[in-house]
Amino acid sequence: MDYKILSNVIVNRIKSALELVIHPDLTCAGPGRKMSDSLALLRDTIAYVQVRRVDTCLISLDQAKAFNMISHTYLIDVLSKMGFGEVSQRASTPALTGISGSTERRRMYLTISEFTILGFVSEIQKLFYPILAVVGVPANSMTIVILYRGKCGLSKCVTRYLVAMAAADLLVVITDLILRQIPIVHRLYFVREIPVCNIHAVLLYVATDCSVWFTVTFTFDRFVAICCQKLKTKYCTAKTAAVVLGAVTVLSCLKNIFWYFMYLPWYRFANTPWFCYVSVLVMISHLWGTLELLHSILTPCIPFVLILLLNALTIRHILLTSRVRRRLRDHSSEGIASDIEMERRRKSIILLLIISWNFILLWAVFVLFSIWNRLSYFVLDTFHLPAYMKEIGFMLQLLSCCTNTCIYAVTQNKFREQLKNVVKCPYLRIVKIIKW
């Protein structure tokens, strides 16, 4: 009863300012406003659309205990944003916190600080995504050309894996970055008139799965080459690489075909996993929910664990063999060949670890948010992840599709030389034409 008296006191004090802070469409319990105003507006709207023959959908929402679903922290921040002083905020705090102890268990709305950071991240995305697209498309294209020529001193098996990874990254840049993220960030509304969203979703998820699982297969190939010498001669071949890459591509296509039937062909401008419209039956279906959950587990959760496990086993094997080689060199003067062999394998190991850990670090935020987001549907979340973490996860995930070229240039001398030649080639031809 005490908080009701206190709330009435606060209402009477701020009643004179209600017209300034409450939207005119909110007609309930406002000074000079009546519920009948909303009914009249609804009646006039229906009459207008009937006369004008406008396609309209009328939705009525009635949230049970809506006030208890709003974060109290959010309400306090709103009071501050609206210009209410500290006295009013302190007076409102006990009334708000005394209403329901379960209000803070699920935070349904953003606080003012989170909303500010999210807006700042969105402004960064407007510049970051176009730059990433301008860099990512030519970088991956040049990587494919350079590696396909086979002049980088890498085996055919490794070359095929790296070419496939670059091609998959290029498709992710096109289907996800250019055709999805940039239209959402820059609000290119004409895209909504193109009814191909379900097809786009299939291509996007196939490209993403291929990019992720090609990294896993490459990691496994290098694990076999380093740790399993008996299996190396049979598995680490160009033919086996082609079969593995082909199998991964086919399985990715079969795995993601369900998106075509799950999504509707129309885009919705929201940076969420569901960037296409879906029917009501899909939203409430346990079958579709299970398929989507399995999709999230297969990509990227399982690849994330597999890459960590394979790298741990590879590093463990390297440490053990290094100790054995060191002991052999201590007892024999003919250990030079072993050092040469280790030097040959050193670049391959460095390339493997950098590619793998680049994937792990840049996908870590996205994986963390995906796991938390899925668990929040089954249990009450006691730890709140800010909404801007999702956007940062998307940015880092897309950045991972454009960094392999830099990795090859840093770790592979011959690739760096070929890259210089490819970059210089157009300028040299222009100079020749001018001289001619």
C-alpha cells in the first residue's frame, strides 16, 4: 500500500508535464484525453482503407502484465533522458523496485547506454561493411588466381584446400556482406521488392557452411600430415582433397535446402538470423525449431570445438617430436637431416595455426552470442549479453572471410612475390601501352 501512495504523489507532481513526455496517440489516463479518441481513430482508419481500397492488416496486441516485462533500469534511464531530476528518480526507484521481484529476470528492452553503443556500432558498420566489400572481393579473387597457378611452393593437396577456402570466403562476402548486411545497414528498401529471400538464404548458409567446414577439413588434413605418418601417404593427396571438398559441398547443400521451405521469399530489414519473413506455422512449429537448432550446432559450434581439439593434438605431437629430435641430436652428429625436415614442416605448421586461430578468434563472439541466445529460450538468462555484441560478432565473422590473403602474404614468401606481380601487372601493361 505504501508504494501506491508514493506513486500517486509522484504522478500528481509530474502531471503538469505529461503532455510533453507522453505521445499524443496514448490516450488512456492522460489530461484532456479519452479512450474514445483511440476508438474514433481506429474507426476512421478502417473507413479510409475501405474507401481507398488499400491492402491493410489490423493487428491487436494485448500483453499480459506488460509493465512487469520492462526493465526497471530502462525506466530509470528514460526518466533521466526526459529531464527528470535526481529527486524524482530517487522517489520513483522504490515504487518501481517494489512492484515485482521478477521484472529483472528477463530484460526485454535496451537500456539507454546499450542503445547509444548500438547506435555507434551501426554508424561504424555503415563505413566498415562497404570498405570490407571493396577489399574482400579483389583480395579473395587474387588469392584464388595466385594459388590456382601453383607457383607458391605448396603441395597440390594444400593448394586445393586453400583455393576452396578462398572461393567459399568470396561467396560469403557476396551473399552475406554485399547482398544482406549492406542493404540492412544502409536501408536499401528496394531490395524488399525482390522475392528471392528464401533462395538467397540457401546460398548464404551453404557458402557459410562451406567456408567453415573447409577450414575444418584443412585442419584435419594438416593434423594427419603431421601426426599420422602412416595415413599421410594415402590421405594427404590432391585426389582425396577433391573428394573431401566435393563431399562437404554436397552435404552443405543438402543440409541447408530446408531454408527454402522455411522462409518466405520476402526480405525483412532486421539483422537477425531470420532475415526473411516466415509464416506463423513456422514460428510455432517444434520441427522447424529443432532443425534450426541443429543448424546452429553444426555451424559453427561443432567446427569450433573440432578446430580447438585438432590444434591441441597437433601442438602436443609437435612438442613430443621436438623433444625426441633434440635428444637424438644430443647423441648423434647426423641430426642435420632431421633439422631440414623440421624446417620444411615449420611453414606448414605456422600456416595451419594462424588460419585456425584466426578463425577461432574472429568467430568467438558470434559463437558465444549464438549459444547464449539459444539457451535463453530454454532457461531464464541470469547474465545479459548486450545487443551490440551480436553486431560486433557479425562484423568479426565477416572480417574472417577477408584475412586469409594477408595471412598467406605474411607467412608464404612465394605467395607474396606472386601477389606483387599480380598487383603490378595492370600498371606495367598501362606503361607499355603509353610507351608504345
